[in-house]
Amino acid sequence: MKTKKKPTGMKHKIREEKKREERIALAVLAAILIAIIFISGFFINSMENQPTSSQPSTSQTVNSTSQLKAAIVDHLSLTYPNQTFIETTTNTLKQAGYTVDYYPGENVTVEFYRNLPTHSYSLIILRVHSTLQSLFTSEPYDKTKYTWEQLTKQFIIAKYNKEDEEGFFGITAQFVSSSMKERFQSTIIIMMGCNGLTYADMAQAFIEKGAKVYISWSDAVSASHTDTATTNLLQHLLIKKLTLKESLKQTFNDVGADPTYNSLLIYYPLEAGDYTIQNIESNLVTSSLRNPKQNSLSKERNRQPLNSVTVWKTP
């Protein structure tokens, strides 16, 4: 009889051991679930208390409006250096309250353009060579570099003259849209090169990337004339604080159209004409381009020539 009770006792112990292990497992599982609920609640609460990008904290707003930064991108220094223009423009910008960064031509590479929005400039002066489709870099073209960008038509081979053997990477509107990092912060873009606003493609790409207004030429322009006109424009816009439309009108009265190419300094979008520098700097202007209906401009429309310059042309 004793030998028969022994197996029964073993089974009982085994059952009790299994029950104990199950209780331990349930306790561990309950502890894990409690920990997960606690951690989740902590993170949800933290995220709810963080300011969103559309509603910056007071300290962030103060910093962004109290520190005005400007950049002079002087690609033309490689072919048409003008130290007087650089010094005059720098002084005007500083007088208007900007800190100024200067980039000589050799610094104007593909990667420079790629990272340009990350510097949070309020105003960027692009003293660069340009074509109907692109902004020049100083980086010689190489078919083995930037393969993806080349396959997606973000570059053209930019040449000073058609017969030149050597070309350079020229960034297109597609590069601005697809490869520039981050966004501009309501930046004023003054593109001093040729044909910047013969078509709206490049301007529209900058606006959609966060720029507030894009100022450039209706056709080709000489280096000397764009230097003179830009110097005058900055005086009217930054120092006299006229509206953009009035600043350009006064600039036209001061220097006229380009004497060789008859091109005029114009702006995009057209509704930016009523902006003043105070509006732009304080970010009080609500751009209609933030409206999706306005952003749905077709490529065909962007490829139409801009003829808005007659608004300040004298009879």
C-alpha cells in the first residue's frame, strides 16, 4: 500500500508546482502590463505638453524674430568680383540690424545649396550665374556624382558659354523642391542672376520651400547693372522701409532697365508687393501661397513668361 501512495504524492507535488509557476507568471505579466501602461501615460503626457511646430513656444518666437541673419552668396566673385558691392551691401544689412555671412564663389557647391535652408537666414542674396533653368555651382560637372539627383533631373550641365568644354553642376527647381534640407523661414530671396523670373519654376520652388518672396530679373542682366540695382533696392526696402512694390518702383526710377538686355527687377508672388520688411521680419503676413488652392499651380502655368513688370514702368 505504501508503494502505491508514493506516485499519488508525486503527482500532487507536480500539480502544486505548476500552479505556483502559473501564479508567478501571472504576477510577472501583470507587473509588465502595469509598467507599460505607466510608461505610455508618461510619454503621452510629455508629448501633449510639448509645443508643436505650428505653435512655437514664446522663447522660440523671440529668438527667431530678434536675430536677423543675412547671407551674401557671391558665386560671381569667380568671374566678376566687386568688392565695393560686397562692402556696401554688408554695411546696409548691418545698418538694418542683420548679422551677415559671406560665401565666396568657391564655397558655392551642390552641398552648399542642399544645406542652405538649415541656416535660418531671413534674407539671402544670390549673386550667382544662372540660366533659364538653373543656378550655377562652382562644382565641375561629373556624371559619376549625385547619381540619384541626375536621374531625377535635379541638375543640368551649366556652362558660361555654349562652346565651353567644361561645365558645372547647375541646380534646378526640382533640386530645390526635392533635395534641399529643412525649410526656409519666410526668407527673402534676391536672385541677382540672369532670367531668374523669365519663368516662375525656380521662384515657385523656393516659395513652396518656405521663402516669403523671390526677387529677380525678367531677362538677362549684366553684372554691373544687377549690382547697382540690388544696392538701390536694399536701401529702399531695408532702410527706407518701403513696400516691396514701391522699393522696386523707386529702384527702376533710380537705375532703369538693364541698358543692354532691357530686363527689369521683378518679384514673385505678385501679392508680395504690399509686404514691407517689418511684415516679413515679424512673420505677420499670411501668405496666400500657404493655401493649397494657390499651391496647385501647374507646370504649364509656371512655364509662362511673367509680364507683371509693367506695374511700375513709366510711360
